Amino acid sequence: MFAIDYRDCGTPAPRDAGAPVTIDIDGKSVTVPEGTSVMRAASLAGIQVPKLCATDTLKAFGSCRLCLVEIEGRKGYPASCTTLVAPGMKIRTQSEKLAALRRGVLDLYLSDQPPAWAESPAKGHNELETVAKAVGLARTTYGPGRRRPAPVDDSNPYFVFDPQYCIVCSRCVRACDEVQGTFALTVQGRGYDSKIAASEGQPFLESECVSCGACVEACPTAALIEKSVIRLGEPQRAVITTCAYCGVGCSFEAETRGSGAATEVVRMVPNRDGDANHGHACVKGRFAYGYATHPDRQLKPLLRASIRDEWREASWEEAIAYAAGEIRRIQGKYGRDSVGGITSSRCSNEEAFLVQKLVRAAFGTNNVDTCARVCHSPTGYGLKSTLGESAGTQAFTSVARADVILVIGANPTDGHPVFASQIKRRLREGAKLIVIDPRVIDLVRSPHIAADIHLQLQPGTNVAMLNALAHVVVTEGLTKDDYVAERCEAPAYQRWKAFVAEERNSPETMAAITGVPAGLVRRAARLYATGGNGAIYYGLGVTEHSQGSTAVMGLANLAMATGNLGREGVGVNPLRGQNNVQGSCDMGSFPHEFTGYRHVSDSAVRTLFERDWGVQLPAEPGLRIPNMFEASLDGSFRALYVQGEDIVQSDPNTHHVTSALAAMECVIVQDLFLNETARFAHVFLPGSSFLEKDGTFTNAERRISRVRKVMPPRAGYEDWQVTMLLSEALGYPMRYTHPSEIMDEIARLTPTFAGVSYEKLDRLGSIQWPCNDAAPDGTPTMHVHQFVRGKGRFYVTEYVPTSERVNSRFPLILTTGRILSQYNVGAQTRRTDNVLWHAEDLLEIHPHDAEVRGIAEGDWVGMTSRAGETVLRARISDRIAPGVVYTTFHFPQTQANVVTTENSDWATNCPEYKVTAVQVVRVSQADAWRERTALERSLHETHARARDPAHA
Amino acid sequence: MNIELLVKMANEISLFFASGSAPTQAARDVATHMKRFWEPRMRRQIVTYYEKGQGEGLNDLAREAVALLAAEARLSNSA
Ligand code: SF4
Ligand code: SF4
Ligand code: FES
């Protein structure tokens, strides 16, 4: 069932709205765009034609015959869902004849329902009941049903399929095909024997179903229904908010029961008016919100003087006073710059803004950074240098106008599932697909989709590949010189052209490095440059390299050279990992930048902030996260405030991170759970989940959306309030009564946000920045008439191999990624039933590499790099090439980052997660291996403390 | 901080600008990058290292850039 407050117009709005057409429905005059169905036109005029097989997220199907109408001058009774409006049409939706026909149809449907169908868990939201009321038929006139009873399928943890309520309208099948693009469901059999089946008649959990829930929402009866609705009852209230998982930033209606502290979320329904997701969602956003009420939530502040002590509970006052006292004591002893803070890409814009304000204004240092450091900092640097703005260029909907889609170093079906569904829809319409990835990701091959070209390159060779592509574009004369002449700096363009044209950058020469046949690279370059609108989507497989920033520039170079920027259907688009990566970067979380990416050395900008904040601000850049660790190990950095981030699990070379944290004198962790980082903390401050606070998130398309409080914060404070308490205790009081006031301050201080306010967000639903006088409703497509930079700037992108190389000790290359059902370090998803799909991290290894090591499917394997070692189970897979192994990083036990190294992007220090030389061996005893690694770790930490005289 | 790491970072920045910038500009671009993104104690440390031992391990461009930083530091100290 769709959201409780939703009015379903029956069929979607036409994609390319045509000329206005005026028709008459039941004496009412209605004007709608050409291409609109009669059903939709009626609904827009407030007239609901009875319907069962239609819903406005799906194409009209015309199978139930309930929506019949009469059209003057036409014979018969056309279905209003499949009939399009025509000028001057006169339509009747009610007549005796129509009523009789509809009753007849419905009678047949009801005859197949169980006698107590009206008591089904869908209750008042059973569309069968709505229709029964509309046509005036309470029960069937036929005898008992003819359908054979079939067992209930409750294998999926979040929803059940109860065939007795199924009317075989195929809305679920069509939702799976059209909306999600997984094609997991079919109608099997014919006539009265027809039934819905997942895959080859398997239980849902074992089928290809990815549990997106689109079918559940599309179902008009209680055949497919959320278990939470059965358990808790019908929802009573809906609040529109934004998903706190990935960078797609889906809009949701949180449907609840009860009030105050007793509020319970019954279900999360994707908002059909949501600008990012248009009513679709994935298994995380729709179903995996249970972590918010998980018993592991730490709801009381905790304190301890040393990380070797046990925690003790403390009041908020005591914890805050202690934290503030320590910050000041440490600054007194080691200097102002011996402390810092980390903002979270999971918290709201307002919260990130406050943390950086706290650090800059109250701590008095620029030592603030964000977890985006470890994922998309090269995006900021690369796009700003070339195009002039540190953000993606398009709205998601732009992909519907793309002709060639180039996906590089991203795995959208797992990482950004709802956007992947939009990509897949466009591909089914005929767009071409180029995938550049060391791994055969799902997009390369999945139902009804195949990549036209897959460049399966060696990890760490993106820049070589991009140069080879550019070589073809330039030497084969495929550049758009007019476009470049008008929009880009000429000398830099000429330098770049001469560089990429050199023979050493040809696909033939680069093949030895990338491992990809030159012919394939040439085809890909031609396709991208000449196939119409070319749109680039990239992820961490581009940024998390020693040449991450260079690769981002390489992408921008390619797009500029081929004229693929500045309109719909093209662009260079980072797919952001966490929900608010874009936002936390925008909010001045980097140590060298204020909000809106303005350098701290810019005195005009600094003066603006100094006046507003009433303090003097430092003009030198602060420490980045990896620099903080280094500074900690040399004794000059001693205290850290970390909001909503588990750096021990998410940052590379875990031993190095833990040694650095162990050397600090005060680590303050603010989080939902006692995470891995909290093992090194002295103060723990409870955080609040996205359900418990107000604020905004900014997704990968620069779209600012509201997060609305659904229930009061379980630990008493929203995260921004905790930062305020700390600031107050430090003698720098902040006076906000609501996050909207923080947004007003952001707007006041940030030109790209000047037009943003909560009032406008409420009115428009969401806003894509820049939003100011020049673009009062926001900016879906950037760089339309010219680049933000003025003239676009080409950069020569010399390929420099990473220093991380295979040798006889470490002969394999490890690369990392993520999986659909889990999210990042897994702190949330691991605490939900999503573990049914992915209960542990696995090491994918090619059959050949497995065989020579005597490794079989499911064996425990030990993996060693020069940074550390860990143990996990093997999965034999030919998705990766020989010589490459692959794993995810969702579970702390795996400690995947124990093996990743401190190599990092040259420009931003973003860690090189994607390339680690490793050896893999079969181990018989996982525990013995783990114990050994634990022992080594503690030795390492002791060693670090010994290096630190202040702590000895 | 670990000087080897700073040297490695400086070298990597130089590798980019060695080809990314016009030749006359490269050392200045590397130095500017370090000024814009490196916290002062990182810069101080590499300058001290350079002044003590002629910057062993730094590639030519990185050494040139650090020399620029060193000169600027001397200037601002004497000012
Ligand atoms: S939950 Fe999603 S993937 Fe699974 S059957 Fe339904 S629509 Fe298809
Ligand atoms: S995790 Fe991403 S795709 Fe899934 S519902 Fe949330 S925002 Fe949407
Ligand atoms: S709603 Fe039109 S035929 Fe079913």
C-alpha cells in the first residue's frame, strides 16, 4: 500500500509534457498536458475513477477493467487508464451502465478473496475496499472461491507474501520491472491458476529479489505487506524526511503510531513527490531503520580518565564539563593547535556547520576535518581546479537524457541503488553503457542490461586509462573544439592536447599498464565522444587512490574536450557514499576552507566570519585527519572531538590509527553506539538518529532536503544541541533554538546558499545549490553558460603508478567495495535484519588464484599486507581478474582496514583504499590467527605509547 | 611528524605539477599547494629538514618548492 496520505493519480505524468489539452469530465473542465491519461486528468480534477491495476508509479496496463468510462462520440467503454486525453473530449465517469459493469468485474475479484478479506492487515488502505465502496458492492454474489490455497511466504524479514489476498493485478511484477529493474517476479500459470512467483518459484529471500519493497508498496491489497504493519497496526501519522544512508538522499514519509517518547515508526514509505527518488527506495532506507531503537544504543554519557579504565555513567553536565575542561587543559599545556574535531557525513548540515564553528571559533584552531576526507576529498579538489565548483554537475533526472553512460569506479546497484534503477531504466530505453572497473559489477550483466563495453582494468590504473581514452579523442579528431574555444583556457588546452597525443599515452602503450586491449579502449573513447549526450558517473573507485584527484581532473578534461558539460544528459557526477558527504564538505568541514569552499587565507571571507562570530580566526590551514594522527604520534596533537564517525573502522591502516588515538589525552566520541573508536575515548556523548532531529542533508546532486524530527531524541539532545553545550562550557555560547536558525546563518555567510531557508525548503520540497538571487529556486544543472571557474581549465594528468606494488611477498592486489544490504562500517545495518543477506565480509578471489593456494569456497583465509593482517572467508568468483582480490568493509571483525596502507592521494591525503598489495593463504583456525593479530596489535599500541613520553 | 611521509607527500605533489603546470610555474605551484593545504607545523618541519640536510629524498621540483617556502619563512622571520 502506498503512503497513508497519498492521492494516487493512477498513471504517471507524461515525461515530455506536451501542449495543454482541455477536456470535460463529469461537467468539470480540466486542462492537462498532452499525453496525460483520462484517469490522471480526472484525478487532478478531484474525480477518482475506480481502479485496481493502475498506480501512478507504473505505466498503465489496462487489465482490471474497473476504470471504464464513457466518452461522447465513442463506442464502448474505454479504460480511462490507457486512454489519453484529446482536445474537446467529453467524459462521463459515472452512469448506471458503468456502475453495473464495474460491479460485475469487482464481483469476480471478490469471489476469489477469502471471506474475511476486509479484515486483512491492510485494513482501511486495502484498495479493494476503496473500490468496493465506490461501486457499492460489499461481498461477492458468487459461492466460495475457486482458488487453491497457497502457503504464505514470510522468508523476507521485512514483508510477507500472502497469496490468498492476491488479485494478480501484476502491479508488483511491473514495479519490480519498471521501477526497480530487477525482474525478480513473474505471473505464472493462466486464468484462475495464475499466481505471482519470485524467480523460479523460490521463497523471496532466496530469489533474485533485492528487497527494495517497490512491489510491497505497489500491491493494492494485503497480499504483499510489511511485517511491521501486521505487528504494529495501521500507521496514523506521516512526517516527510530524508534517508540517512547513502548519497542518493531519498525522500521518505516516516509513518508512525503513538506520540512523544512512545512514537513508533511503523514503516518508511518513499515519497512519490521526492525529487531525488520519485517514490522509490532500497532495502536500507525503506526497511533498515531498526537500529534507531536497537538495545545497543548508548543513551547515557560515559566518562573515564584513561582508556584502560572501565567506563562509568555520568550526567550530561558532568560529561560536558569534563570534556571542556580537558580541551582547555590540553591547549594550556600543548598549545592551541593541539586539539581538533571531526565532523560527520552522517549528521546534518547544521550539525557539521556547528562542529566546524566550534573548532574554529571556540577551540580557536582550523584543525577540523570530515570523514569525507577518506572518500571524496579528491572530488572537491579535482572539480574545483578544472570546473570551479566542488560538486557534481547534474540532477539525477539528467540521466534520462543521457545517450552514453560511463560508470567508472562505482557500483551503483549496490552503493546507490535508487539511482541505479534510474540508470537501468535509461539503459532499457536504449542508452549505451561503458563500465570501467576492475570487477564485473552487476551493471555489466544483469536482467535486460548489458554493458556495451567493460574496460576491466588493473586496480590503480585509472589515470592511465583516462589518458588512453583522451589520446583517442584527441588523435582521432573527436574533440569539440568550438565548445572548448568558447569555454576553456586555450594555453592549458593546447598543453593537455599535446600531452595526451603523445604515443606513450596511446591505448596500445597503456595496455601493458591497464591490462585492457587497446581496441576496446578505442571503441569506448569513440562511443563516449560521438554517441550523443555522454554522462560520467564515478565513485570511490576513482577517488580512493594515490592519484585520486588526478583521475577526477582526467574525467573533467574528457568531458570538457567532448563538450559534455553544461546541459541535461551529460556531466561529471560523483556518487557520494554517505548521506551527507556533499553537505559536510559544503559546510566548511575541511581544515583549509570555510563554507562554500572558500580558503581560510582569504582575508575578506575571514573578516566576514570574524564579524559574524565575534572572534579572531586563524588564517592558516589546519590538520587533515591523517595529519592529526601523525601529529598525535609526535606528541603535538592531544585531543579530538569526533561526531558521528568511526575512524578506527573506516580509516586505513588501523594499527596506525589506534596508536595515534591511544596516544591522545582526551578523545570525545559522540555517536549512537559505542563504536570501535570509542574504545580509545575518554568521553562518550550519546548521539541522536535521523529520526530524532531536525536538520537538512545534501545529496550527491547538491540537493538540500529536510530531515524532520519524528520522535524526541532518545538520549535527551539532538547532536547540534550537544555541540552547543560543549561550546557553552568552553566559554563560547551559541544561541540557536532551532536548526533553521543555523541554516539562516549558513545562508548569511555563504553565497551559494544565500537563498536557502527552511521556509523555502518546505515550499519547494528540496533545493539544489547554488541557490541565490541569480537562481532563487536552485540550480539543477551547473556550468550552463560558462564554467563556475570562468574558463574551464585542462590539467595535464601524468600517470604515476602507486608505490603500492605487488612483489613476491604480496603478489595480489586487494581492492574494496560495498554491498547493497550493508552500509559503510555497518554500525546501523548490522543492527538490522539486513544481516540475513550479508552476515560477514567475504574475500572474493579468482578461481585460478584460489586453486594455486588450495583455497575452496567458504574456507578461512588469512590476508597479509605490509600494514597488517586479517582473516575472513573466501568466495571463489570470476568477477575479478586473476591477481586481484576484493572485499567489503562492513564488519569490524573483518578489520579490512588493518591491511590497507597509509598511502594517499597526493593532493588531499584521501587514503588509497582501492589498492593494497596482499598475500592470501588458507588458514585452518580463524581464531588462532585472530589472537595472533590481536597480540601484535597490543604490542604495537604499547610501542606507540612508549614513543610518547607524556603518556608513559 | 614522520619526515619520510612528508617527503613522500611533497614528492607526489611535485610529480603532479611537474607535468600539470607550465615549467616556469611548477615550483611555485607546488609551494602554493603546500601553503594552501599543509598545516604550518608540517611546512615548518619540512623546511627545517631541508635546511639541515639539503632535503635528502626530495625530488628536484619538491626541493625547489621547499626552498621557496624556506626563503619565505626567513623573510617573514626577519620582517
Ligand atoms: S522487493 Fe523489490 S526486488 Fe524484490 S520482488 Fe519486490 S520489487 Fe522486486
Ligand atoms: S540508502 Fe540510498 S538509495 Fe537506499 S533509500 Fe536511502 S538514500 Fe535511497
Ligand atoms: S485501472 Fe485501468 S484497467 Fe485497471
